Amino acid sequence: MVKHIVTFKFKGSEEERKAVAQKFADALMQLPQQIEELFSIEVGINVNPAETWDLVLTATAASLEDVAKYSAHPAHVAAVQIIAPYKEDRACVDYVF
């Protein structure tokens, strides 16, 4: 099994960043019903004002190959388009557990 953890930092005012984070989170939470390789997903919007990262997602898949299939799936690609104009930075860790 693979955990796929991704953090995002968005551009814009605090209000814009929160709005795009919520819209993105809502889209991400629908993905397990649409992508068979994705076992689960958890999405969190940062509430700590001392930190600068806006959103984190943790997804579970059977393998790195399945993570790649999830990443290329049209539903995931559409979700990523929500944040395209706002994405300032992204960090990712994939690990086997």
C-alpha cells in the first residue's frame, strides 16, 4: 500500500485562498467514487494562522502505479484545474506502508 501525501500553498488574499481550498477539497473528496485505484482520500484545510501551507491531502492506493493512474485520471485532472491559477507551491511524499 502507498500513502500519497501532498501539500499546497495558494496565491491570493486569505479569503481567496480559503475559497479555492474549499472548492478543491470538495472536488477531491469525490474522487474515491470515481477512480477505482484510489482506496481513500482525506483532505484538510489549514486552520493554523502561523503556517503558510493551505491544504493537505492524504490518499491511499495499492501501488505507485495506481497513484500514477489516479493522477492521470480525468476526474483528478479536472480537480487540479480548480487550483491552477492559484497554485504557488506543492510538495509531495509517497511512501509504502
